[in-house]
Amino acid sequence: ILGSLLTLWPWKTAVWRLNADGAPVVRDRKKLAEGYTYSLPPPDEQFWWALAVMAAGVLTIWATEKLAVRNDPP
């Protein structure tokens, strides 16, 4: 999933391809993106809740793996 992180990253801003006049290049009625500017989310309350839920998920997986090894019959 790390390879897909830049594609899935929700905090990105498109950098539009421009023609010689400085106008966006349009193809099939859509502006063409030249690339993206990536940023981190603002550290607001929603960010900290998301981080807490991610940490809880990691701890849950870790605990499940530890319990599975402990209860494995010899």
C-alpha cells in the first residue's frame, strides 16, 4: 500500500498544465494536471482523532497477533 500512498493521498492540490498563453490545457473538456503539490493536514481536532483511530487499529492488530501466538497449540 505504500506504493499507492501518493495516489491515495487526500491532501494534494493539482498543478495544471498551461499553454503558451498561460491558460490551462483542456482535453476532453477536462483540465490536464501536470502534477500535484502534496501537503500534510492541519493538526486540528479531526486530525488527532484520525491519528488515535489509526493507533488503535495498529494496537488491535498487534494484540491479535500476540494472542494468536500464545494460544497456538504445541
